[in-house]
Amino acid sequence: MSPLPTTVPAIVRARVRAAVRRRPSQLTPDEVRDRALVLRLLSLLLQYPDAELAAARPTVVAAVEALPASPAATELTAFTDWFTEQEPEALERHYVETFDLRRKSSLYLTYYLHGDTRRRGMALLTLARSYRAAGWETGGGELPDHLPVVLEFAALAGPGAGEAPLRRHRRGLELIRRALTDAGSPYRHLLAALLSLMPPATEADLAAVAELAAEGPPNEDVGLDPYAGGSLAPPGAFVPPGTYAPPGTFVPPEPAPPTLVPLAPPFPSSPDGPR
């Protein structure tokens, strides 16, 4: 956790640190509001920096500057200082190189916990169901474990149940932060800001992160086809081939190859075609 600037009065620094250590249920309404704003800013800034986001940089900077002093605000400021100085094309290139081409800094959280295994599909389904239970629809543009999606849900649903997916994937978040730090990416400030809102890592967390960094997530050689396409369907629904199908879902079989055995004698044709 980065220290607060020394220009901030000591009593303010003490209160901010105490607020960070507090459990979500102990936060004041103002702290919950500020926390939600931080999470929304993180969700926005971790999305692909398209032309719309690049054009909104002055507005984003103003929102960051309005945040009360905190470790998260300090990290956000460090990121936006870099973000506002870059050409849009450079931002897009850096984003793709950082998050799309490097597995260790992928933004899909269930990958770090379950890797490319069948358990990941169930984790995605569970996450999607928790969103629907809270009355929130993602719109289907991204998988439910994409970090910007998880952050937006946390901001909307609140520090308790809303932030539960973030706490569940804390080790993956720590691994992403380390990978971004090793790569020298300014996006490391956004992960540091997020982790500053969460309880400190335990010794077990740090050991698991070290093992994950050395060995990678779990893997298996079979059962990966259901994840193609990344879409989810409730049990009992029709699911086309190439879509993740939870237990109880009807999946049509693959079409059988046409038979090559001739039929004799052939049936006569009719004006309406073969019968």
C-alpha cells in the first residue's frame, strides 16, 4: 500500500488508514459512496481505451482529483498522469500488449483460480447467476469474470455482496498486479488502488500467489470445447454447439456424417422432390 502524501495532515492520514482497515459493514454512507466512485473509475480505466474513453480523459481526471485523500486516490492520480499524456494509438497498443497478449496479466479472474478446466465454466455460471440475483444484467458483451464487469457490479451492489467476487479472487488480482509491475506498465497503479481497498494479503495468499506465478493456473486436456464462445445458458435451455452448457442443459449432438452406402433400388422421385 502506497503511503499518503506528507502534505496531508496526520489526523487525516490516520482516519483514512483506519477506514481502509475497517470491514465494509462499518463504513459510513460517505465512505461507501466514495468507494463506489473509486470502483467505477477503476472499471472504466481498465476497459479498452477506445476513442470515446480517450476523449473523456479530462472528465475522468476531474473525478479523480475530487476524490478524498486515500491510497487508492494516490494510485489513480499516478495512473491518470500517464494516461492523459499518451497518444490514443499508443494507449490502444499498450492495452492490447498488456492484457490481450500476456496470460499473466489477463483480466479474466476465474482463469487464475481454475485455469482452462471445467471448473472455470461452473465458476462463470455462478458469477452470472449472482449478478442476475442482484437484479443486474451485464448486457452480454463480456464474460462475467472480466475485471471491469466485476468492478462495476461491486460499485452498484455495495461493499458486502457486491465486492464478494473481488475478495474471492484476491490472489488472482495480486498476481495481475505483480505481472504489471514486472512489465513496468502504468496499469499497475490501478491494481494497487483496488488492492488498497481490500484486506491485506495473508501469508497463505502470498504463498499461493508465488506458486501460481511459478506453475501457472491448473489445466486439463479434455472438456474445453464447452467454453468456446464464452456464452452461458440456464439449465434446461437449448444450447447450440460450441457454447458452455451447465449440467441439465440440452446440447444437440454433432451432425452425423452422411452415409455412403447406396440404397437399392432407389425410390422414385416426385414433382415435390425426394420423399
